[in-house]
Amino acid sequence: MSVNQTAERADVAVLGGGMVGVATANAARRRGFSVVLIDRREAGSETSYGNAGILSSGSIFPLNMPNLWRNLPAYLTNRNAALRWNPAWALRNARWVAGFLANASPERTKPRATALRGLIAASLSVHRAWIVEAGAAARIRETGWLKAWRSDATATAKAEQAALADYGIKSELLDRQAISALEPGILPVYSVGLLHTETASVDSPGAVVKAYAQMFAASGGEIRRADIQAIAGDGDGWRVMLAGGEVRARHVVVALGPWSKDLLQTLGYRVPLGFERGYHQHFSPNPSRPLARPIHDSDKGFLITPMEQGIRITTGVELTDRDAPSSLAQLDAVVPQARGVVEFGEAVGEPWRGSRPTLPDSLPMIGPAPRHAGLWLAFGHQHIGFTTGAGTGLAIAAMIGGVAPPFDVAAFLPSRYL
């Protein structure tokens, strides 16, 4: 991988080595721009590392949907594994909470789902091409992902299937016997399931991001490992000040995920960013009881998926400060439940925690900063950034090149908040 620690000039400087930043760097390089990708850590080592690895066709409905109101009493108890929240954080961020709840209305559902459908469709097409080109095709599994209910939730599953079908997304309704046939390695705890058949998954999301970064470097892109200290206008371009030098670029893309807010505040932007923190833990698998795909346990609020490192158990959402101390309460609650689904052994490594950046409407910012020419924003992808980072990169690179993005970005423009 190419690493250059001297001062340099580039057409585009991309700040952030997660899926969004790496995809943007790749897409811009493919348009013929000279590109420098900058992050303090190796690509794919932060938020993009710790997720379920799902390339999801059906994640078009954000968390703040109308059914949030029905679930709110259970969430307010702060004992639900799917959502925990810090009351002190909620008081300090009352405007974000109010905006998040205000978007959970019927009239706000279709526009957001339509926008996410376009972003996701573009992203999946890119992923399926790039993962082969990057030499990581062995990591992708075209086995779909399964949302499952222990309770008799046939009506709920059918309603979700119909809602997905309204946007052209295919799925299959499964009963207990069909689930056992699909996943013979699990125990028969689920009564009904919805298989997202157009969805894929990978066995190491961090490794996929690294493969994309290596592909970028092989194409002539530059990668800088350095702390980003500040950015400032520089004539008709930008200076990116680093711990070990600086980069001058005509365009700067801020793709720093949950850290984007801090950098933009120095330019006078007040970004209403919240943080969906999440946890995962790996466990040694039982080879005689394998999993073929990710399974989301809707009743118990966790996701279990086979990874290169072992069986990965991921938690629901924790709403609190980005850098607050870890609380393993959700993980502790769901691991025993997961052991009732599939057999696995002892924990492998330490629990992981990450912060997924979320705006009040659960849509990312994709587009130009409203008051600074040559400054582009690409963050806020909540818990689907691993999927949607690829399409985001295409859109930002297209706009930098002065051409129309491959999908409608109107709903994602930063000007809606800044």
C-alpha cells in the first residue's frame, strides 16, 4: 500500500478511511483525479470494522419509522436489548431527540425510503463489481440474510414483505420448517422468518475495506496515515494540516463518520449528529453447527453472523456520547439468548465498540457544503454505512467531476441542516 509522508498536492483529499472514505477515494481516482486518502489508522479499522457485514438490499426503512411510537414505552424502560439510552445525553441533545422523533411520521416514511432505495441499489452494484476486482470475492456470500421472530409474527412478517415489495425488493416468507431447512445448524426457536434474498454478506467487513483501499493504492492513489489537525481554505483550494505535514487539494471530502462534526465545527458548521453506538463479540464456532448467513433475532434484539474471526454477536443501539465509557449490558443480555440459537464456544478477543453517526432524519449527508466551495460532506450513514458507502463514493466523485450522480441525491444534501 502506498504511503507518503511528505507535503503534496492533489485534486482531491478524502478524509476518513472507513467504507465511505475509501469508496469515495476509489470513485474519484476512477474519474482521473489525483487523490490522497487520509486517516489516523489503517483503512477499515474504526466504525466500518464492527458491523454485521451485510450488503443489505432492504435497509430502506430507518429506525425512526412510525412503529417507533408503538415501541417507545418499552424503550423508555431502558431495559430493552434493542435500544438503550443515556438520560443525561438525551437532555443535552434534546433537539436531536426531538428531530429524530419528529421524523417518525407516516408522511416522512416514503420520501426517505425512496431516497435510500436509490442509494442502496447503486451501492450494491458497485460492491459486487469491486469485491471481485479487489481480489476479495471469496469473502462475499450470496446467501441473503434472515430476519426471524420467535413469536407468532406472521402478520408482521407479511406486512414487512409487502412494504419491501412496494419498492421492488424481493423476500421470502418462511415458517419454522423452512427456517430449519435453510439453517439446519440452528435450534428450532423461530416461528417465522423473512429471508432477504437479494442481500449479500461478507466474512470480514474490515478486510473488505482494506481490500478496496489496496485497490485504490494500486490504481495510483496515495494513502496517508496521519492525524488530521485542521483544514483551511487556500485560495481556490484547501490545506489539510496533518501531524506530519500537510496536503493541498482543490477538493476536500469529509468522510470521518462520527468525528466529522468536530472538524466541521471549526468552519462554523453546527452538525446535528447523534451516535448509534453498538457492540460486538466474537466466539469460537462449532464446525458441526455452522451458520450460512446473518440472522437478526427481532424479538431479542441482536444479530448473529459467521465471520472469519468466529461467530459474531452484535447488539442493538446505545444512544449516548460518542466517547462515553463502554457499557456491556446489552451484550451481556443477548449472548445467552444467542446460545439458544446456535452452539458456540468461548469468547475470542475483547468486546468491540463503535459509534455510528446518525442525523435526525436517519439519512446521510452527501454533497457540497453550503458555504465553502470545494468542500464535500459524506457522513451520517447510521448503521448501514458499510452498504451505502459505495454509492456515496460514486455520488461525491460524480459531483466533483461536474456530472449528475447515479441516483437522486436531493434528500441527502447537507443544506437541509447546515
